[in-house]
Amino acid sequence: MATENPFVFGKAAEGSYFTDRQEDARRLTANLTHGINTILISPRRWGKTSLVKKVISEIDHPEIKTVFIDIFQCKSEWDFYHAFATAVIKQTATKLEEWVEMAKTFLASISPKFTFGPDPINDFSITFDWDKKDDSVMDILQLPEKIAQKRDIQLLVCIDEFQQMAEFGDAITFQKRLRSIWQHQQHVTYCMFGSKKHLMENMFNHQSMPFYKFGDLMFLKKIPTIEWVPFICDKFKETGKTITEQQARKICEVTENLSSYVQQLSWIVWYKSGKTVTNSDINGAIDDLLEQNKVFFQREVEQLTELQLNLLRAIANGVSSGFSRKEVIKKYRLESSANIQAVKKSLLKRDLIDIDGESIAFNDSLFKLWLKRQTYYN
């Protein structure tokens, strides 16, 4: 029987695939088990979803139940209410009769109907005719609290891709509605996180926004190389292969410690290598990883203006500040210092860069490497 690859990518890293974040895990566990709403903020691919799933899987309190909702596909307030109601009912009951009973009891004002898929035990959604009446909205948003009260439990409601709410029509009014109801619930704790850092910061860190000071803000940092190296080396060793610490550090360097890319590149190196990893295996794996993502990077570039692309090229080649210097403007054809600020804002909105004071960095280390290989400004 073939040995299973000890790395994982494309989904949350759970169980033995998860590494480090011990302090973050302790803090999040303490928050969620003591009723403190929590917001996780970091750029994408830093492991927020993996951290949340690890923590909730290890909470061992019979009176605490968890609801996990991914709202990435929600494009409107209507979509959210359907996803929210379906997830809460599906994940707080175990039998079809209980689901139907809860929907009829707690969502009576909206006449809920069940739509079943091929597997009716697990594959269903709740549909209803909704006309934005206040009592209908209240019923849906109060659903976790009512269920928790009836069952004498505490509910943890974890909402992934929470920043999608910022894209809804009349988003501020919608967020005010959620805040006004959720902040008074005594039996429900909320954990919100998402993949667009600048939108999450705007929603939770600005005084003018409805969710300001709604909970504890946790700004995640990258898992450091000193933690990744032994994890990578041990995983190879456990499966009968050998990789040196220097080679493991190379994986971290290329991916700039972005959790999903560290796992993916390690996966390819493991797959390509024999009993002993060679430097050629590492280099070949890097080429394969870039090739696998090339179509996404090309599509991204096609949507950029010349000025946006030129600024990204400058960042890829090591320019992190001082973009208004004459030599930088000339070398990367940025036209003028007046244009640079507008371009920065547009790239931040597209979630391609992160701005920390005067310093700018790529959010996607692999896109940075791919772009650097395409440019002639070295």
C-alpha cells in the first residue's frame, strides 16, 4: 500500500496536518469558551480557517455546540439569510424530524420549506418567501439564540468569508441590523474571519462601522520558519524520506511562509522525490507550482492597468518604499508620484498588496515570484 502524502493543501489543515499557532489557538479557545466574540484578521492563505477548525474540533464541553458557515457564495442579504438559517438548523440537530420541527417552531413567520438533494440526511437547504419584514429578519437572526435557550447550551457561530457582507447592497444598514440583534444574545458567541484583510479591517477596526468593538480582534502573524522547518522535516521522516533543514528553509523562503503554499510546495517536493530529497527536486517542485498557478496569475495580469502592473513589478523586484523617487518612477515607468497613491489604493482594493505604514508587500508570494520571472527590470 502506497504511503500517503503527509501534507495537505486546497482545504483546511486539520489534525496532524496542522502546525504551530499554539498561542493563537489558546487565545481563541479561551475566547470562544468564555463567550467572547472574536474576529480573526490576516491576509489570505495564512491559515485562519485551519486555526478555527482546529480550535472548535478540540473544544470538549458537552454544553457547547458549534455552527460553521462559509458565506463566500452569498452575494446578497437574501443569500445570507438562507445560508445562515440552513446551517444553524442542520448543525444543531441530528434527525430530519428535528430539523423540520425547529424550522416550523422558530421560523414560523416566514413559512420555511425544505429542499432536499440526493442525500436527504445531509444535503438540504431551507427556502422561504422573504419580504424583508422586521419580524422575519428577527426570527432568522435570533435562531441560534432561541435554539440555544431551548436546549440549554451555548452556541459558537463561526462565519468564514465574513467580508462578503461589505459587498452586499446597502451593506451598512445590513450590518447595523446584525449588530443590533447579535450584541444582545447571551447564549451565542460569534467568530468572524475572512480572506480579504483590508475589508475585514475596515469593518471591525473603524469607529464609523457597525461592527466596531464587537469582539476581540486577533491579528494573525505568519508561522515562522523556526516552526515550519521541524514540521516539514518530521513529516518527511515519518514517511521514510529525508529532507535537510536547509532544503526545508528553502521551501519557507520561496513561499514566504504562507501556510497554504508551504503545504502545497512540500506536497510536490514529497511527491517528486525519492528516499532523499535533492536540490533538483526542490527547484523542479517550484517550477511545477508556478506552472499550476500560471493561468490564475495570467488572468490577474489581464485585469490590471499598465501602471498597476508596473508598480507590482517594482514591488516584486524588492522596492517596498520610496516609490516617488525619480529613479524608481523612471525605471518602472510609474509616470508621476501623484499616480502612485491612486495605484496603491486600487491594488489594495484588489487584495494584491498589503500596506504597513510606508512599506508595501505582496499578499501572494507565488504571484510575486511568477511576476519577477516575467519581468526584465532586474
